[in-house]
Amino acid sequence: MVGAVTSDDVTARRASSFGPQAEAYARHRPDYPATAIRWALAPLGPGSHRVLDLAAGTGKLTTGIVAEGHQVTAVEPDEAMLSELVRHCGGVRALPGSAERIPVPDSTVDAVLVGQAFHWFDPDKAMPEIARVLRPGGVLAALWNSDDTSVEWVAEFGAVSGAISAAVGVAGRTIPDHELFRDATDTTFRHTHRRTAESLVATVGTHSHTLVIPRDERERLLEKMLTYLRSRPETAEGEFDLPLITYVKRLIRV
């Protein structure tokens, strides 16, 4: 008898769904605002720092950290995603690994940054492992981009695409408190992603909630999204800015 599918099963499927879409992910996912990266690293003071981009994906956050002048090590468990990262960020040290098993020595990085991924971690294992690789006084910060649903058409598009209901199902888009960390604080930044109707649909096509559904259902959903965008004056023709909010939470290693 086949057992019932649990929420943990669904989460695991969604967490492992990105690899086959690595090229599309690299092409369509948004970057992160430089102001958010600077805020995340502000407790370290000026200068170049040793930053670990954990669950680095195809390098969306890596690129921004490098642009700020820091020394980056990128760690990513998915081989296809890591290959895309190396292709786009060739000068960066890139290693296979996970939040629960980070392949760097103790106390060797000044900061661990996580873009759009902390909610996939096992926090009971990840938090002490992250603390292990950070020096005392080092920074742990997680960043998430999300659509700015205070804008009417964006909120309506989220309902059409299923992104709003899917986001509710992804528990804990934050970092839990932990005895090895102190001074938890968070903030948000406004951000935009330049898109067309077609490229915005392609972007949502890289989200986990669209990757784990049957192909025919996925195609119907993508067409429904495109129809909606073509019906709105803000998005019907040419390029437009998708309004985003970047949420950042930061902690300090004790």
C-alpha cells in the first residue's frame, strides 16, 4: 500500500525541483539590491570580507556580493545549478555542499549570506553548522525577493499564478533565533525586475510550485498568466518593471 503524500514530501520535491530548470533560473530570476547586501554586511565595517554564499543557486546573490568587492565562496548542492554559477561567476570559488554540511573549515568566513533559500534548510542542523564556519562576530543574513502585492496588478497576478497561495505554504521565510547568534534584526528594501509579459511568465515558471505539477496543468497555468498580463495596460506591451520587496534578516555570531 502506497502511503499518503505528506507536506514534508511536497517540500522535498519543491526543494529539489530547480536543477532541471537551472538555465532558465539563471536567465529569469531577479538579482538582489546592492543596498540590501550592504545592510546585511554593515556590522563587519568597511573593506573586503570573506563571504560564503550558501545555497548559491546559479549565482544571483553571488554576483552582487562580488560587485561589492568581497571575496566569495559559493556553496550549492545541485550540480546543474552550480554549473550555471561557474559559467556566470567564473572567478568565484564554487563548491558542492549544503547548509547542513558546509565544506569549509571552522571560523574561516566573516559572513554567510543566503538568497531565497533559507526556508529549504533543516534549521536544527543548519544553524550550528553555519555557526561553525563563521568567526565570532560574523554575520548571518538571509534575503528573500517577493512581489510587491501592495500594487494592484501585482496582487492580482499573484492570485492568477498561484504564487500567493504557494508562498503561504512555504513555512518560515525567516531565520530562527538560536543560542549561537545574537542581535537579530530585519528590514526591507524596494527593488524591481525588468520584465515583459513573456519573461515574467517564464520567471514564475522557475518557481517550485509550478515545477512539481503535471506538465499539462503547468502549461494551462502559464497560458492563464500570459492572458492576464496581456489584458493589463501596465504589462500588455513591451518591457515594464515588476515591483519587488527584498526582505533581509540578519544575526551576529556570538
